[in-house]
Amino acid sequence: MLKFILCSLLVVYSGRSWPAVQTALFMLSFIFGLFCVNDFFIGHLGFGFGVDSVSYILILLSVWITALVVGGSQKILDSSNFSSLFLLVNVLLLLSLVLTFCCLDYLLFYVCFESSLIPTLILILGWGYQPERLQAGVYMLFYTLFASLPLLVSLVSLYSSEGSLSISLASCLKGPGVIISIWYFCTVFAFVVKLPMFMVHLWLPKAHVEAPVAGSMILAGVLLKLGGYGLIRVLPLFASVSKQFVWVWVSMGVMGGVVVSFICLRQTDIKALIAYSSVAHMGLVLCGLMLFSWWGLSGAVAVMVGHGLCSSGLFCLANMAYERVGSRSLLVSKGLLNFMPSMALWWFLLSAGNMAAPPTLNLLGEISLILSVVSWCSLGMLAVGLLSFFSAAYTLYMFSLSQHGKFFSSLFSCCSGKVREYLVLMLHWLPLNVMILKGGTLVYLV
């Protein structure tokens, strides 16, 4: 564990050179990937930290996405907009994420979980586009803090009840029905907001719309996965009471996803559309996590990884169009196929991933999640079918409206794309489609 923390601190030290930071992050992900011997490196690392298969995958995803964030934020370096401070904030955010996914103690997990909020807030407030970023930052801060305070009380109660906060020593909690139910909701609510679930999701579109491309990429790529990872860690504590409330979460996840899909179909802001599509995908992930079946857990982890790569790539594409057109509106930035023809291929490939088309990792995950929901209740087949249909509908709506049509008359010439941009997009798309070749191992080990 110490070697990865020291590598991250070394990256901070070399923070004045963008190529050095990006190379160091890719090398860190490569070195961490070498521990994938006998499918996964699993074990205790000392100092209250450890890695299992799920945290291993998410740490690797965090390092990879952060490296791509640095590659996709070249404009901050070109405009000399506090580029060294920007790199420092991103690496500190990566460090907090790595520590969060490695924690073996619930209280340490809570501290690292909340510490990731501060660099994200600095990214939105410091490098956001419009004055509304202040409101977006306040929304995100209060939504997550309001939901996290009951979690802290819950963990203190757990310590007084069990005498230990070690994850490996946790056992199923028992007690009077009403008290254990309140305890359960106080614990789960913090992660459900971070996921986010429909009805507590309003902070996410606001944060995405006002955040710079780095904030959007890391928010969609990794930070939303903190909620799912937290649920995997705390739900075994409430195995007895969780079964009674599965219907609440499954109905909220699936029907909320359908409602959010309708919202996506009337969006004109391209970043808001991609942000709302994240809420729809996470609704299905919530169902799989709350069912806590083998199909549900493996499908949820697969979708979390696939969505992290795909959604991050779409935000990167939206930023590339914004830098050239100067608007995020689909009504202004339409007809991109006319003056950015080679970029249209990446729009198509990542849109296919967003609608879970083969051969992407999202397809494998969604099949597992659909099986888990349908095997729990056959009536869920109707809602899941609607969710899958509208997922394809709003993705096609986004692709056709942005690529086709008559382009904005004030645009006369445009760079179709640079090598750096194609490299960043390819490094989003390639793992998304290659990992399905070894998808059986991913699903089996979860």
C-alpha cells in the first residue's frame, strides 16, 4: 500500500510537467496491473489497508481515468489557468480514492470517503465555466454532507454495539425491528445519494453541467462508484433487515431509471443529457446491489466499470465539441459530422457503449443485472424492458441530433481532431471493449 501512496506523492512532486504526470499515472496503473497474477491480487497490505477483487478493479479504474483526465484537460495548460494547482488537486483526489477503496476499517473508510468531496468541490469552483458553479458546488456539498452525517452516527453506534469497526470482523446486526430498520436506512442513505438514486440525484446534473471536463470525467468515471462500493461493504451488516426493503430499492431504481430516461429525451444541453443517463444506469446498478445476489453483484461491478469508461469518454467528446463550437446546446452544436467527420466515429463507438451494445462490457453487466431483477420478480421484466428501450432511445437521440442536420452558420473551419484527443478517446474505448473477452473472470471473482 505504501508504494502506491509514495508513487502518488512522487506524482505530486513532479506536478509542473504535464507529460511527466501523465506518464507516471499510466506507469502506476501498469505496475498495479502486474499484481493481477492468478486473476487478482488479494490480500492485506498493512496499516489498516487491504485489497480484494472489487477494490482492485476500482483502484485500477481510478488511476486510469485520472491519467485520461490529465490528457483531456490540455486547454488548462495552454491557457496557463493555474495548471500546476490543477494537477495537484487531481492527484490528491486520486490519492483519496485509492485510500477509500483500500480501507479495512469502517471509520477510516468514512473519513476517506468524505475527503474525496473537497478536491471535487475545488475542481468545480476553481475551473468551472459559469457563475452558477457556486450553486452547483453548494448542491453537491449539502446533498452529500446531509446524507453522510447519519452514517457517522451509525458507525459510532456500530462500534459501541460490536466493539470493533474492522470490516473483516463485522457480523450481521440484530435488534428490535424498528431500531434496526432506522439504523439500516441511516447507513444506506449516504451511499444511495452518492450513487445517485432517483429523487436524490439533483446535485449530479448541476455538478456535471458546471464542472470542467476533468470534474465531469472523474465524477462520472470514479466518484459515482463510491456509492456502489460503499453498499457492497455495509449491506452484509444488515443482511436480515435488508431483505424486507429490497422491493423499495428495486422499484425506485427501475422506475426512477425509466422516468430519468424521459427527462433525457427532452434535454438540449449535451452534458446534462449524459449526466441524466448516468442516473438511469445507476438505477439498474442499485437494483443489483440491493438484491445482493451473485448475478446482481457481478453485473453491478461490470456496469460500474463499463459506465465509468464510457461516460467519461462521452464527457470528453462533449468538451471537444464545446471547445470548437463554444456551446453545449444540441440545437447549436448539431451537424458535427460536416466539419468533424473523423470525430463522428468516436461519437458512434461510445454511444454504442452507452446503450449497452455488443461487444462492450456494459452489455455483459446489464444482462447480469436484468437476470437478477427478473429472477427476483418476473413483473420487473416490463420495467427493465422499458429501461433498456429508452436507454437506446436517448442515446440515439443524442447521436443523431449532434451529428446530423445543418451545422451552425458561423462555423467556417474547424480542426477535426488532434492526435492527443484520439489517443484519449481510444484509451476510453479500448478497455471497454477488450475486457469483455475476459469478462467471465470479472464476473466469477466478484
